[in-house]
Amino acid sequence: MVIDDDPDDLFIIGDALKRIPNLKIEMKPFSEPDAGLAELEETGADLIVLDFSIGARTGPEVFRDIRDAGCDAPVILVTDKGDETLAAASIRMGFSDYIPKQVLSPDSLGRAISNAREKWALRKDVSDHQQMLEKTVADLKSRTHEISEFYHTLSHELKTPLTACREFISIVLDGLQGEINADQRGSLEVAHRNCGRMRVMINDLLDASRLETGKLSAQLSKESMTILLGRAMQNCKSTASKKGVSVECRVADDLPEATVDGQRLLQVLDNLIDNAVKFTEPGGSVQIGAKICAADAERIELWVKDTGRGIEPDRLDYIFERLYQSSEGDSVLHGGLGLGLNICRELVRLHGGDIRVESSLGAGSTFSFDVPVSQSDHATREARLAS
Amino acid sequence: MKKVLVVEDDVDINKALTIRLRAAGYEVFSAQDGLLGTCAARREHPDVMVLDISMPAGDGFSIVERVRSIPEMAHTPFIFITASKKRELKERALELGAVAFFEKPYESEELLTAIEKAAA
């Protein structure tokens, strides 16, 4: 389509178009922009050559109307005079090319058309890809939401029968239905313990899913690290003593209370201590503790140190990644879903802190993490969360 | 003897709670959905209610809302137990005035302590 109000120019452009080699073209000339726009809406066009000045209207105005009409074909601007500023401005506006009429020839017009079509094809390609990406992102978001809902339903459905199992085992263990002998007690204790393992795994599965979808947030309150570590000591007491691993706790005297989600930090500590006990041989020891960070007095560092088997250096970089198991045999030997350390890292990050590990093979590992004493710096926390 | 109403739609958990509470010396009434739970509460005027949240024919919250209008039950303490981890459920339970909230699988001892405290 060619839109130009000067009949001579229409003829010259038409003639040049006809003489472009290897270009099959059907030209539709219009001296009135509105007639051209009506035709565009009716049948469309593959390419538009537009005059800069058409009666009372300018090429850029008509160009906007063309785009508003939903036509995205390449548009080449032709003008009476050559002007570098105008050329740059027209390209910025979205014209595919710009040709002053004094240099208009089959050659220059052919080059402009060829460039314009190539540019248009590339732009369309980019736009198609962008649309495809946007759709993929939307699909993924919806899928993530579905998966998260599925995990929630799954955990609900698994917890209900697990509760019944655990309760009936407890009822018999507690002697509510008569005396039981030592062997029966031993067997029921194994069943009860395994219900506990299953509960941990179900909760891990749900936490991992909620962390990924951002549905898990920290419920902050002032907590004493001495009390928190005391609870962690209490929680691991039975497992550690059964295995013959000693656990000691060291909390610095001058430690202030910290604004944290106590339940979630305890979950991190329990998980790290559970691993430490799991990978330490009988006779070994685990030390847990808390102190003010050496590098930053506004942060508290907590640690769990063991004298266990240690971690291979090449595995240290991946240990906090999801579904990681410290060695291939571990999932078989020690069970677990490989979510625990990943959940620990995410929960620490939720507080605006970070978790680290130092380890040497055969000499044990030290997991340490830091949390800010106060959570007033929400911006930092949110930024970390977003990252 | 203090009366406890257990409303839980899972038959097995309902039975386990009933056994445990009877052994602890309570008179136990139980129901398996929101509607029957509300009827049982109106009829028995329990000292404590132990309520599941998600149930057919009215959830645990609706039982509390319905029985509160009965003068004798305006201050009856209630405890929720749920398999859901949704925080909004816990928030709503506490807003309604629940004396305790337990996630399944719960620790029986902790639940018994909460019931004992509520019934005192």
C-alpha cells in the first residue's frame, strides 16, 4: 500500500516498485489516508510506503492510526527532503526505514523493502518468542500453584491415617487396653518411632513446597537463644543417648534476645543436630552453641559441630541443594527425602541470614548460621527473600 | 465427671480420642460431622469441646459459632485439632477464642494436658 497525496509521487513510487527485480507486488495507491486505513482494516497489507506530509496530516499521525487499526506490517517513510534528525526520529517511532524522495529509485526502495521485511520478520520472531515465554511463565506459575495445593492435600490425607496409627499404638503402649510384655513394648516402640519419621517427612515435603511458592513466612517474636537451644537439647536427648553420642551446649552469657520465628529456628537446629547425631559414631560428640557474630555485633551465630565422618570436599557446594543426599547410599542407609538441609537454608534466609558448612573427611563437620538480632531492617530481609 | 465432646470425622481418630479420654476419667460424647457435633453440644452441654476443623456438614468453626448463642455454652472452652498446616486456620481458631490448637499427628500428652487445663 502506498499513501501519498501527490499524484506524481504516487506514480514515481509505483514505477520504482514495479522495477524492483525479483519482487512480485500488487500495489494499492491511496491519496487519502482515511481511504487507505479503511482498506487496511478490510484486507490488510504486507508493506506500507507512507508520505511524510499528506494534506493536513503528518506521516507519524497516520502511522499511529495504522498501528491502532491493528496492522503491524512494516511501514517505510518517504519525505521531500533528506533530514538526519527526522530519519532517526522516524526509526525511533517504529518506522522500518526512511527514504528521501530525491534518492528514491528501484534500487533504494528495493533495499529499504528488503531490510524492512527482514527487520519485521525478526521483530515478529522476537515478539512470538516473548509471547511464548509469557505463556510458559503463566503456565509454570499455575502449575506451581497446583503442585503446592496437591502437596497440601497429600500431606492432609497422609497425616490423618498416620495420626490414627500413632494414637492406637500409644493407647496400647500406655497400657490403656491391658498389660503388654517387654517384647510387645519393644515392637510397638519401633512402630511408634517410625510414625515419627513419617511425620517428619510429610512435614518436610509440605515445607519445601510452601517455601518454593513463598507461602511460608516467619512469625516473629523475641526469643532467648538459651531457651531455644535448651529445647533443641531436650529434643535430641533420647536419640543421642541411645546412640552413645554426647551433646553439649555452649551459649555466650551476654547474648541478647533475638526477633525470630522460634519454632522455625528450632526446626533448623533440630534438623542439623539430627544429622550430626546420625553421622557421628557412638562415642563421638556433638556441640551446639550460640554467640554474637565476630564480624557483626547485630547478628547472632548459631552452630552445630560434630566429630562425625565429615563430608567429601566436592560435595560441600551442593549440600544445601534440594534432594541432595550426602552420598548415594545415604538414602538407603539413613532414609530421608534429601530436603532437610535445603529447608534449613531457606528458613535461615527467611530470617535474613545465611547458613554455611565447614568439614574435613573423618574429622567432622560444623554447620553454622547467623540471624539478625532485630528484624527492623525489613528491606534487607525482603531483598534477600526476593533473591 | 467432666464431659468432653469430640467431633472428628475420621472414625479411627475419633475412636482413639474417645478411648484415651475415657481412660483419663472423662465422660466422652462423640460425633462425626459438624451438624451432629452441634446437636450433641446442644444436648450434652460439655465442659470442653475437642473439634476437628475440616468436616462434612459444617466445620469445627461453625460448631463454635452455632453453640455460642446457648447461654450455658457461651464460655465453654474448645480445642481444635487439624491435619492442615494453613496458617489462616490457626489464626481463625485463635480469633474465635480456642484455648489450644493442635496439628495432627498431635502428642497425646500435650492434648490431654490442654483438655485438663480447659476443664478445670
